[in-house]
Amino acid sequence: MELKFPDCRKCNNGTLVPMSDYGRDGAPITYKAWVCTNPSCGFNLRIDNGEISMGRNITTSTK
């Protein structure tokens, strides 16, 4: 089975790839965010505490 991720609808040039994280108790959170692979696009979609946010600036974590 081939896994195909959706095309980015903002730039139509990248692919949205999932990012995962860990919750407060260490439980995995699969697909917490989606990020466009096109660096000049920067589109992202994220779930935090049940709320969906789009378009935050992408930065490098200090952790």
C-alpha cells in the first residue's frame, strides 16, 4: 500500500506532510501538525488543546 500525502492547496507546488509530537504525559500525538514541503510557501496547520490554527510562523525549537 502506497502512502500519499495531500498536495498543498496554498502554493500548489508542495506536499503537506504530517508532524507528530508527544503530550504532557508522554503519549504520542500523531498528526499534530501538517507542513508544506515547499520552503517558500510556509503553510502549516496545527492542533493545540483541541483548537486548530493555521499560518503560524515556522521556527526552530530551542528544545
